[in-house]
Amino acid sequence: MHRARALVAITALLLAGCQAGAGAGATEKPSLLIWTGGGPGGEATQALGAIFARENGVDVNVQIIPEDLQTQFVTASQAGRAPDVVMGAHDWIGNLVQNATIDPLQMTDDTKAGYQDLAIKAVTFNGQVYGMPYTMNNIVLFRNTALVPDAPRSMEELVQKGTQLKSSGKAQEILALPVGPTGDPYHINPLFTSGGGYIFGTRDTGDFDPADLGVAKPGATAAYAKIRALGEGGAGVLKRSITTDNILSLFSGGKAPFMISGPWQLPQLQQTGVKYDISPVPPFEGGQPARPFITVDAAYVASRGDNKALAQEFVTNFWSRPDTGTALYTATSSVPALKEALATVRAGDPLVGKVSDAGVEFGQIMPSIPAMAVVWDPLGKAEAAVVGGADPASTISAAASAIQAQIK
């Protein structure tokens, strides 16, 4: 149903483009090659590429690269076979700039002002804007309002309410937060930051500093002590048996009154009939704010593409249009980064607005420096071990040493 609505919306946009587009001449038309990932976002990009082609009298070839898009893009660029435009996450930027594979964008101040500030910051690297953001996502707390009418103000209150429901037989789990056998630093970050931890510090410029590894600091140990207290040997809130594969069924089936996840769950939840609401992930009592990672998807102009002028036109003028942003939301359920598109979506679905508001108020941009790539595995394994009962101090110290050894 959701994909059908997406196709209707994009088809309407295509028809409008057909009426506005110029007729093709007999000469060979300029062409644009775009690489994107798979899924609904890739299909939407193909449809939107056809609109741009019709409106501008050019050829557009959108190729879906289902796996390892970033790696394949860097390899193709180094071999002289780069596309003109690539779609990807903002945390690719450090690696892409380091490999000289993308160009800064020709973005005006008026264009920047049309976006959420955090979205622009996410695609800025060394003082230059490299990507045109189109989604800005973060995780939030979903709660079953039939079981918990009011949002918990703290993690301790969440645990108390969930424990009461579990003790009375109204729930089987307290919280559906994915941990899994190898951990999930993305989903645990609000608890990690509220407990006093951070991953990388920032320089005066606002750029992340790989030399300031927060995982090696006392705050990380304190945060993991709180996480351990919520784990399998403590309150039983966090469990390695809870993964991204079963959180939705736990929550929508009434087995868990709370779920921490993102807006991508909204279409499925709307089909389940469960009554729910959204609020920011609550902090620990007396702790720091619970900060979810902000992740941004963006369009990039390849530095070694064959048609960079047309690529700049597509990225800066077409991909930044409100109707493009709205169509992408309809296809992907990702929150629009463009303010005007978000306002349109919010009017039809206030819950999307609540996700965005939580991100704007509490969100923390996921680091885009190359060093972030070596953080995920050691930190995730440390999380899983601590949730299982391992000593926080020695576990996080070992993870920090493993990360520092890999940072170049």
C-alpha cells in the first residue's frame, strides 16, 4: 500500500514534468549516470530521474547498486568509470573526500536556509558542503498507549512502568531495543550519551576530532555501567535475544510496551492497528540528554564524472525541490531534510513531525570522519558483552584499545 502511494505520487509528478518539459531534438542529448542503492529509495530515484530527463531534455540512467555502493563508487572513480551522481549516507563523506571522489556543491545561502540546520551540518566537511541532503532520520521511543498512556520522563520511569506491566502479565518484555549477539551502537547511543559517554569529540570548527576518542574516557565506563545494570544480569531490560528482526513484532504484538526505533517502522505500524505514540528517548535521571544519532542521506556530485555541470544542476536544483522531497518520503518513510517538504508531510502525519522534533532537539550527528568506520565492530561487541554481564571497565577499555590501534 505504501509503495503504491509512492508510485501514484511520483507518477503525478512525472505527468506534470511531461507537460512542462521541452521536446527532444534530433541531436544527441546530454546524459547523466546516477548510482543509488536498492529498495524503495532506489526505485523512487529511477522514477525521479525520468522526471528530470523529461523536464530538461536529457538522458538519465539510474543504476541500482544493491551492495557495497560506497566501495564500488570509490573503486570505479579510481578506475575512471565513475557515475555523475551517487546517492549515499552522510557518514561516507570523510572517506569520499579522502579519496577525492566527490566535489563540493554550488549551494546558495537561500538553499541552505531551506534545510534543517543539522542536515546541512551533517553534509559539511572541512568547511565545505558536499551533499544535498534529502532525508534526516533518528530513533525515538514508541510506546503502546493502551498500556502506557503517558511518555516516561526518564529511563528509570520507563523501567518501572515496564516492570509493572511484565509482573502483571500484560507484557513479556520491558523494552524492544535491538542489541543482538554483536551489539548495536546505533540504537544504544541515546543511553550511552545520557550515561556520560561520547564517541569522538569536536574541534573548534565543529568537525569531529579522531584524536579525541571518548570511548577511552571515564564517561564511557560510567555509561556502560548503567547499560550493564539494564542488562541480562540486572533489570532485564536489554537482551541480546532482542534484535532488529523481532523488535517490531514484540511491540506491535503487545509483548513489549516500548520500542526504540526509527520512522521506517511507521508504515508497518499503521497496518497493525496497535495504538501508539512517539516521544524522545528518555534520559537517565540526573544524566546527560539522551542523544540519538542523526543520519542523513544525500546526493553527491562525482569529481570524476563525465558531465559535472549537469550533475550539479540535478543535485542542487532538482534534488532540492519540495516535490522531490515529498515523493522520496512517500517512497521511503524517511523524514525529509527539506523544511518545506517536512511541513507538507507533517500536515498529513503528525507523528513524522514528532520524530523530526526529537532529532532537532536532542539529536547528535553521526560522525562522518573515516575513523568512525573502525568504531562500530569493537564498540558493538563491547555492548553485547556488557549487556550479557561482562565487567564494564575492562570491556570498554579493550574496545577503546582496539579502536585506537586502527585509527590512522
